[in-house]
Amino acid sequence: MSDDDATRPVPREPATERLGTAPAAVPAEPERPAGARRMTWLWVAIGVLALAVVVLLVLLLLRPGATPAGNATATPTPSPTPTEAPPPPAEPTPEPTAEPAPPPATGPVFTSFSAEPATADCSGGVASVPLVFSWSSEDATEAWIGVGTTNAQTAPYEAVPTSASGYANLAFQCSEESQVYTVTISGPTGVTHHSVTIVRG
């Protein structure tokens, strides 16, 4: 043996070899069948779904105005309040009927009137025939007599009393076929005329 061999370490055998025992084999994990793996995933999916349903229910219950799922009784819908019928339109208040106004005053009135003669006798070549007028009136304050007019106030021959008996200041002129004579009376309520036509006979 050389010196180099004397210094070279002698390899040591493993203790197992020395003891003459074989190394212990690590038991391999038995392989699970495919059906068991599928069942595991199925249960996991069911658990996730159940968790999602629970979360969804909690969210629904916590939402404002939500009815709890346990109370299946429906909330009664309030019946609509009956609307009051509008009151009937008020009948228009009849306006007080005014008393009919009295008819307007027609003015003073003649209570009598006469003229003589109604036909003037112009025979015998006379130039005129004397006439006599008489009248009476009510509510008159002034009077006029006129010739050839129907309004002695605008075309007066003479102012006369409101009542007269035997007024003889006028005569019929025989040169005329006929002539109109008028007495007009006036008062606070108006004016009234009375005319007469004398014809030649």
C-alpha cells in the first residue's frame, strides 16, 4: 500500500447497507377515482351557489321598502279615496225686476174743443165769416192760436188763455176754399195741439 492510499479516506457505506436493511419506501398516495373528483367540484359549486343566494336574499331584505320574504302576506293596497262630486253650479240670483216705469207724460190735455161754424157761409158776396172757438184744458200753463198751421206755438196768431169760451178774434176768409185753425197748449209735461179745418160753404 502506498502512502497516498494510506491517506485517502475509505468510503463509508450507508448505515442501511451496513445493517443489511433495505431503505423504507414512501407510500404513494392512492389516486382518487374521477367520479369522486367530480362530486367534490359539484359540492363546491353548490356551496358557492348557496352563498350567492344568501347574499342576494340579504341584499333584498335590506333594501328600503322591501317586504321580508317570510311575510308572504301582501300589503293591502289602500282603496282610492272617493272624490267628492263638485257642487252643482249655483243658480244665478235673479235680478230684482224693476217696476215698469210709468208711461211718459203726454203733456197737457184738452178736455173740450169746439169751432163754429164748421162750414163758413160765404154766400151773398161776403168777404169773411166770423168764427167762435171754445176750449178747456188741464195741466196747461200757456196757450196760442194759429191760422194755417198745426203748431200755434211756432207760428202763433195770438197768445190765448189755456181755457176760453167764445173766442171770436178770428174769421174765415171767403177767398179760401178751406183753412186750418190750431190751438196749442203747453205745460210742464209737454205740448199738445188741437186743429180744426173750416171749409167754405
